[in-house]
Amino acid sequence: RKFGVHSAMPMKLARQLCPEAIIIKGNAGTYSKKSEEVTEIIKESVPLYEKTSIDEFYVDLSGMERFFNSLMLASELRKKIIKETGLPISFGLSENKTVSKVATGEAKPNNQLKVDYGLEKAFLGPLSVTKIPMVGEKTYHALRDLGIRKIQTIQEMPMELMEKVFGKNGVTIWEKANGIDRSLVIPYSERKSISTERTFDRDTIDVVKLKGILLAMAENLAFQLRRGEKLTSCVTVKVRYSDFNTHTLQNRIPYTSADHVLIPKVLELFDKLYNKRLLVRLIGVRFSHLVNGGYQINLFEDATEMINLYQAMDKVRDKHGDRSVMRAAGIEAKTISRFNPFRGEPPPLLPNRRA
């Protein structure tokens, strides 16, 4: 952190900022296991929580002041997590999600910070605009071009001006800068889509490799659909080229969760989308418009043997992991990890999502 290294930063840049850093390969399985431990402790200790990523939670302590000091409760919860998991834990306590998230960032590493009611603007004001959730690199540069570096400057601006420059996002940024956030802590929401994508360390035009990875993605996502007893009716393929231009193409299809329907459709969309003159940086697949249901056999096209094969393969995958049975064409591809996207959990953090 002292060298300017932060999460989600490309490893190449991190090495440049801190050449003497010791690089340790990540282990997604360990992270997921620890995340589950923390989740269980929080679930047993608080009335309402929302898990937004493998290592980020929002806890709603509304009304707890009548029975118990909220700061004391949060502090004891933090101590319990540290004691039982051995992990460093930071938290921010305030009246809403935005201020709490920023406060958590300021409390790191391994500390806690409370922002009293009414002091949200005073707390946020001196901080960089990059601390505002949803302000990415492009927005930051746009703000900087306007001479805006500190959150306090946004606080002093009319909301209408931010809206004129940034549209609806400008209003949201202005509200967050002023410590206004009306979003609720939501414990679970029905999933409407599942997706996966891969970024290449070296841009490529290897069509065999690209199609192999797409096949493996489609096969794995289809398995997730069947395990979650879901069907999809919309298939989307995404391609990002070396110039960072991103293109997507989607098709509506009859509801299904069958490999032999979804895989050909994914490859068909890729063939239509792929520009053979450009290097590819990223590819992705998404199945959306999900509904509950099991796969219905097509009377004229599907054989009973095919359905029995799916059931047998899924049973092996459930027991031994998603890579235990794969089509040969996608055997070299890294697929998404063993993860049920329909349990209300966020996807696990994958340090090796690059192909």
C-alpha cells in the first residue's frame, strides 16, 4: 500500500511500483474456505447482513442501539472473527453503506472506524474523489480535468452542475460525496444471469484456443444451470479486442440448460462477432433471462441416452469438481471454479482467471 499497490491492479504495474515485492501465488480454494468461515460467524451474530463479495459484507444494525451499543457489538464481532479465523478484519460504522465502505477503507489494515451521525460530510470532505465508490479511472480523470481532486469540492458544487457534466451518474456521485445513500442491506436477490470471462496476458488470434475456452465456459455454465435447476433463454458472447473496443452479440433461444444446444449457439455467435484482423484481449459468455425449471426433452431431437449422460456427468462434477469431466476441446481452458451461483453467495475470488 505504501508503494501505491492496491487490489485489482495489474501485476505488471505492481511490480513496477514495488520491484522488491515478494509475489505469492493465490489459492482460490483457501480464500473461499476462509470466506465461508467468516460468513458463518456473521450469520450467527447479526440480524441482517449482505455479502457483496468474497471479503466484503454489509451488516444492518438498525434498532440495535435500543438493546446494545452498535459500536460495541461490531467491535466484539470483529474480535470474534479475528480469534476464530486468524484473519485481519477492518470495519467502518456509519448510517449508510457508502460512508461505511469508505470508512472501512480508511480503517485498513486491521482496524475500525466509526463516523458519527451528522459528521458524514466532514469525514468525506478531505478525502480524494477516488475514495467514492463507483468513481473509476475514467471518471477520476474527468473530475481532475475539472479541477476536482477532493470530495469537499463536489460537496460545494450544485448537484445540477454534476448532472449536466456526468448525467445520472453525476447525481449519484454528488449524493455519495455528501454522504447520502438510501440503498438497503439486501440479504438475497434472485439471480437473473450467470457469466464468466477470461482476459489474456497476451492478446491472441489463435482461433482454436479461443473456441476451446468458449466451449469450456459454455459447458461449465450449462452445468451450473442444471445444478441450480435453472433454464436460460438468452445467450450472449463478449469479445474485447487489443484496442479495448468491446463488442457483444446475443440471441434469444427456447429455454434450455443443455450443452448440445448452448455450446453450438455460443460458437455461432463468436463466429459472427469475431474480427479476424484484430487481436483478442478478452472473451466472455453470459446466460440470462433465467427461470426455474428442469431440462425438457425435445421429442424429435433429444435421445434418452443424451439426458442420462448429462445426469451422470453432473453427478461426477458435483462430487469431484467441475473439471473432473470435460470435453476434450476445452480441456486446456481454465473454467470457473466449483461454485453454486444460486445459493445467494457472490462468486469466489479467482486469482488465476487469466488464460
